[in-house]
Amino acid sequence: MAHLTIYLTDDVERRVRKAAKAGKVSISKWIADRVTKSVETSWPPEFLALAGAFPDFPDASELRKGYGKDVPRESLD
């Protein structure tokens, strides 16, 4: 497991300590959990479990009905 040194302002350190204490975890675990969440590259399982949860939800073509014709897009050249 890697060990890192980070620099925090006094105010941020106080808030981190308070948050870790409120969460009943060590400061190291609290920071590691936050960093892990911020670098996640996939959707959380709770989100993925929602796929198909609404069987009567309209598909994209139904949602777009009544919007009219798209405006021509300008070239990126």
C-alpha cells in the first residue's frame, strides 16, 4: 500500500478531522475513501441496478416527438 504526504491548510485539516470523527473512521481512511470515490471510472452498482427499472419509460425517439426538425449544425472546419 502506498503512503503519501499531503499538505492542507489549517482550516481544511480541522474540517477533515471533524468529518472523520463524525464518520467514526480514521483520518487516513476518510481521505482514502474520498480520493477513491473521486477517481472511480465506473458507475456505482446502485446506479447500474436501475437500468430497466422503469419498463414503461419511453425510448429516445418517443421523447423527441414534437420537438420539430433539428437546426442544421455548423461545420467544425
